[in-house]
Amino acid sequence: MGLGWCSICGGSHETPQECPGDLRATGTERHGWRVAVDTPYGIEAYGVLIAPSLDLWRARIITYPNVLWTVPGGNLTLKFAGNTPQEAEASAVLFIEGHIKSRGYVRSDTPGAPEVSHFSAEAQTRARAAAGPALRKMRALPVRFGDGPSLFSAMTGNVSESGLFVMTIAPFDPGTDLRVLLDLETGPVGLKGQVVWQRPRPVSGRPVGMGVRLISPPGTYKEFVIELP
């Protein structure tokens, strides 16, 4: 890691001259790559946040919904710099994958599922959307759900225009009507759904949870799913 973690930029570089300086965001920070991981503490979702920083791009790592990763000592947010958003994101993804491997964690997404940057080939995404309905897309998103006034927190395993899979150790019975609050990049979106199946125990490495069919999902949600890579 060269000099270790820099106290100025929050990144790692070989020499002091390579420090890009204080990587402050100079534009909107967006959500990019995400992954769900089975840890000793339960299912966790890690993701990468991307933002421009003057003539560079920076990436930060987050454990959803709101814990940013920091350098040892915890006094500075961990950052990865790149000349393009893809380059910054790739560095952060490589660090996350090393973290997962070194601790013996297990990824909870579908084995072999392609990992595609939110920033690469957005034009291709829209072209696929124009060709027909979107299929299930692997995404770990913070979600709250319940069949009454109380809402329980969990993460999604995948989403589609018509439904989603909720990773939870206490899935509801099929036929249960649910109130769902999904945290998108643009803010929370309220949804109505019905449980159509449940997986009360892990099967072939797939996490426990339930499949939810959405009832008349709003356009905001559909547009979000269509634009996912």
C-alpha cells in the first residue's frame, strides 16, 4: 500500500507527491456498484458512492444504509481517486472484494451474476429497456416492510419492475399484503405488495427471505429499475 492511508486524501499512494489532495465532492454523489454479503452478523450490503472532485473522480465505500468506511483510526473517510468514475469505482470494488475474501465472508448474490458499473454503458441499459420488460436485477437496497403500523428493516436481493426479493430471517406467509418503503437514490418510495413465496431456510447458498409481487408500482420505481445496469 505504499505509504499506507494518507491523512490528507484518505487514499493510498506510493509517494507524497502522488497525493491528489483533499478529495472533496464538487458535484452530486451517486450510488454505484453494490453487493450483499453473508457475515457472522447477518446479511450486510456494501456499496460504492461516486462523485466528481474537481478534475478527478472519487469513490467512497458504504455499508448500507449509512455507515461510511474510514481509514484506521476512524478520523477520515476512505477514498479512492481516478481519472474517470469507472476507474475510481473499480479501485473501491477491488478493496471490497479483498475485504470479503480476507474475512471469509460469503457473497449472497447469485453466483456468476455479472458486476456492471452504474456508470458504464448507460446507453446500453436504455436500449435493453426499450427492447422489452426488465428482468430481475441483483441489487442490495435498504427496504422497510410490514403488514401493519410497524415496519421491519431488511435488504433486497433483487428487484424487477413487478416485484422484489426481500432478504429477511422472518419472511411473511404467502398471501400476506405488505406495505413496502424502498430507499432509492432519489429518496424513499412507498409501495404496496403481496408475498407470493418464501424461503425460510437457505437453499443452495441462496439467502432466506420472500418474493413480493408489487401492486401498481409507481412510475418512479419502474424508471429506477429500468435504468439499473
